[in-house]
Amino acid sequence: MPDPAEWGRYHATNGRTTRLAELWARPAIQYLLAHSGLAPESAVLDFGCGYFELGVALAPHVRRMDGLEIDDASLKLARSRSEPLPDSTIHAKPDDVPAGAYDLIVANSVFQYLGDEAGLIRTLKQFRGWLKPGGRGEVLLIDLIPRSYSPHRDALRSMWVAATNGAPFSMARFLWKAATNPDRRRWLLIDPPRLGELASECGFTCERYPRNLTPSLQRYSCRLRLA
């Protein structure tokens, strides 16, 4: 995962509200509830869970809904949201995540912050260790960014989605903060074929979804399965 101190500085000033976080998580939640085959006995990990929007929505449908978040402010909010949920833990460090515990791992808008391909490979290997041996063995990667990405077009799309959902001023503030933040990160850009190659090296098959599972039309989502 990213360096916790750097990640904390980034999120302390980026202006992302819970309203925007929930709006951007909505397509993934709708997909997971309708098409992912979640079972009552499933255990799910939300990797980089942020404010735990996915967890709150999915918890009633699975046996165990955990999260991992290294940003202190997000971690505090995620833990407060998880308290009423049965058998739900928000981990603060990757080392705290139990091995062989999960049927499904979801990473929403996280992989662009891993820095480079080496960081991506390390994370995929961690995922293998966290998935149940002989279980479902799936990972859902959401909001990956290809090399052809246009941040300006994506910003216009974000403003349109926010405006049609009653949050234009929050989005404008968020985009401004992100553009002027001195700690803003350099994103990892990766095309689907290359992601498939790296996933294969780590023991996964890779399938691209027909559409991204956030409002962004510039990004894409993939499902990995243990080979």
C-alpha cells in the first residue's frame, strides 16, 4: 500500500466528502448486490476501504465484511461505521489482515496509488495470501486508469455526475483541491493487457468488465480469479 504518512497528508487536504464517496461507490455496490453472487457465508475484504461505503452496503448480505484503511481520518470514520455491524473489523495495517480468510477482495479506486508495477505485484501477492485456499478466490479491481487517460475529460464527467446528483459545489471543491494539492500523487497508469500479464505472474486470471464500476468513463474495472 502507499506510505501511510504521505497518504494521510494527501487525504487531509483533498476535500472529498462522504456524499461524494457514496456517490462514486454506488455503481460498484449496485453491481455487487445484483451480479456478484455474494452468498450469506461469504467473507469480503474492502481493500483501501475509505469511509466504508461498500462495507455498510454489503454487510447485511455476507457473513463477514472487513476493511483495510491506512489514512487516520478515513480509518476513524470507517471504524465508527463498522461498529454496529456483526463480525466486522477495520484493519489499520496490511500485517493485521488475517491470512486465508476471504472469498472476495474489493479494491475501489486504490490501485492508481500503488506507485509502480512493483507495488502492484506486491499487493496482488498479498491478495493471494488473504484469499481462502480452495475458496471462491476472486478480486474485483475498480477504477483502474489506462495510459490513454484524460484527466480533463474525466473532471468534466465528474462535474456532470455531481451536478445531476445535487453535489456540484462539493465536486468543484474536490477537483480544485486535488489539482492544487502539493502532496498530490503520481498515478500508476496501466492498460488492461499489461494488468493481465502481471496478474498472471501472481497466479490470477484477469477479465475486464464491459463498463467501469464507478461513474468515470475514462477508467476501467477487472475481475481477477485464482488460476
